[in-house]
Amino acid sequence: MDEETLRWAPPEEVVRLAKENGFTTEEIVRIVSGCLTYREALRVAKEYSPLLGITVKEFLELRRNE
């Protein structure tokens, strides 16, 4: 499974496939929000955070490269 497939699949499918393939929450966050502006990332965070069992704030923190 490649990252491009994960980026454009429906969110529920992305999370399911990624977890089945051993991706961590941090890896999923970075794949689906990489190269996005803050505003775009916030929209993605609101969509994905409930599926990942984290808050929007946690999503945005995981997105940062620290």
C-alpha cells in the first residue's frame, strides 16, 4: 500500500487500511496532512481526528515535525 492511495481514499477506509498495515497514528496524520496549509490541515483534522480517537489539537500537534 502506498501513501498516495491513503491520501485520496475515503477517511474511514484510509484509517482502516493504515491500521491493518501497521501504520501508527502519527504516520497516518502526516500522510493525510502533509504539504497542506494550516487551514486545509484543520479541515482534515476535523474529519480524521474522531476516526483516530484523538482530538483536533492532538492531530495538529502530531502533524508538526518536532
